[in-house]
Amino acid sequence: MRVRLIVDGREIPLNGYVQKVFANVISALISTLKGVDESWKSVEVELER
């Protein structure tokens, strides 16, 4: 999986380990949601504070 982190319009470089952690955590969260097809291709998550 490819993971990109963009904060305030600036892409933050992620090493392989961090990409894997993000991907695994987000995939696990998504897999528990009703209505999400298990063969999903991409996910976008947007956070505002």
C-alpha cells in the first residue's frame, strides 16, 4: 500500500515502517465499518482542527 501524509498542503515524507503502520491501522479501522466493500481500492481521510 502507498500512504501519503499531507499537512497544511505540505507532503510529509514517511519511511517504509511508518507507511506500513498507517496502512495497517487505517485498513483495520475500515474493515470494521458496515457498508464498506472488502475489495476497496483507495481511501481518503481528511482531518481538520
